Amino acid sequence: MRLTISQFFWTIATMEITMNIWLTISPTITLVGQDAWIAMLIGGMIGTGVTYAASRIGAHHPGKSLIGLSEDLFGEWLGKAVSLYYLLGWYSVTIIILRAMAEFIQLILFSRTSAVVLSAIMVVTMIYITHRGGITAIGRFSQIVGPLFFLVILITFILNSPNINLQHLLPVYADHGFAAIMGAAVPHASFLSESILIMILIPFLQSRKATRPAIIAVIVSSLFVTVATALVIMTFGPHFSGKFINPYFNMVRFISVLEFIQNMDVWVIFVWLLCVFVKLSLYLFITSHATAELLRIKEWRKVVWYLGGIYLLVSALPPNIVTVITDYYEKMWIPLIFWPNMIVLPSIMLAISLAKKRAGG
């Protein structure tokens, strides 16, 4: 299994834009109102830094994924513990995304269809593409849906231009200090920092030059979300925008050009759903492959079936997904995943890698 640079770029870009444009705009606006776009820019810088660190760590350990390089850096047993901690985070993220996606699609498109049925359909397709084609198939599919989704987003930006009011962005910085804006940057930064998973993907690249495409993918995704945030504020105002759960999709619903171009949200959500499929399939692949490597299972594809079933089963358990998402973000995602897995551990790994390289050189 191999990924071309183009496939790698679109896989990362698709993964990054999908959840960011869906889940980070509303909480950021709620925290800092019209200054949310500034927080998005800062979050983008943090995400870019994490991506750079992850790519450099991978470059210092060619041919080794997270499991192997963790053991190189921390020793066998501590390295296994670090790898397991990363895996536990990825397991939980996959389950939350799967259930949240099903609930959202049920609410918007299929109100009479059970969320479990929608999740089951998604899991079956995830298992199929991951088991049959692996990361290569996921990369090829992302080359199709990634550019399409970015194009659709760009079109919505243009079509929404008659609805914007620049006054909604004022005053800039005056109402919120630096500390508040930095705090509001965390949601966007944490979602962009999912790029840490490139430490699993780098060994599959045809070229060792992973840093540039990964960083560009994160920057492009962040800029699109930043523009979307600014447009949402200019459309609905800073106070009203934060009350929406998914304000970008509400903005798309608001588009009406000569009473002819309307109801674009259905088409946007359809393409977005394909991107969610890419992200979930990517998570199924990296968790299956990393689990097999950690447990010394020779055939990683066997793990795909087990994890797919577990994801479906566990995602169906929570009775109230809104409460689960809120609790997950506040009690697990930020304190137990973002800070340790995406900030602290990569910093330590990069420092040890550089120290060993200098000592060896």
C-alpha cells in the first residue's frame, strides 16, 4: 500500500476541513464574538506547528510508524504505553464522530430512519474500502471528494456575498483581550492537530517529503474555516451566530439568488458526508493497522472487522449524543487528548529525536 503526495495532501485536507467547518465555528463565536476569525487564525498557527512537529518526528525515523518510533524514543514498554494512549484517543474520536454524524444526518435528511441504521451503513462502507483497498483506496477517494468539497465551499462563499454586513465584524479586538482570544483558539487548534496521525501514514508515502504537503493541507483547511467563520458573523451577527449548532450550514440555507438558487444545504451536506466517510475510513485504517502492529498481529485486515463492529456497537449506546459530545469535549478531548497527545508528547518526541540525532552525528 502506497500513498502519492497528492493523495496524502487531499487525505489530510479532507480530514481537517470536515469536522472543523462543522463543529468549531459555533463555540469559537460564542467565546469571542466578532473576534472569532482572529482566534481561528491563531488556532491555524498552532495546528500548523503540531503538523510540522509530527512530520519531523516521522522524518527522523524513516520506515517506522508511531508504534515503532515510540519504542525507539521511549524504550519498549514505555513506548507501547504511549502508543496505546494514542490509540485509546483515536478509538474514542471515531466513535463520537460516527454517532454525531448519524444524528446530524437523521435530523437534516432522514428523520424517519434510525441513527443506528445510518451508522451501520457508514460502518459497512468503511470496512469495505479499508479492507479491500487500504490507505491507497482511501487516498484515491479523497482525491475526488476533497477538491469537490473545497469547490462547493468556495461557491457558497461567493453566493452568500449579498447577505454579508461588514459592520458585524466591528470592533476588532476591542471587546476581547488576548487571553480570551487565545482560549477561543483551542477548539480550532485541537481539531487541526488531528494531523498528528500522519506519524502512522508517513511510512506509506511513496516520497519521504511529507512536511510540505501536510502543512499546506492544514493551512488551506484553516483558511477556509477562518473565512467561513467571518462570513457567518457577517451574515447573522456575532450574537446570533453562536446560538447555532452548525452555523456554516445555517448560512448555506440562507443563500437565495434571484429565488432560483436555493436549498443548497442538501448538496453541501451530501458532499460533506462523503468527506466524513473519508475521515472515518482513515481512522478505521490507522487504528486497525496500529492495533495490529502493537499486538503483533500479522494480518491487520482481520482487525478491521473487529474494530468496525466495536465502533458501531459502542456508538449506539449513548442515549443523548448532545450531552455526550459536550462532556467528551470538556472532560476528554481537551484535557486528555489535545494537550497530552498533540502538544506535550509530540514536543517531547521531537526533542528526544533531535537530541539523539545530534548525539549520533
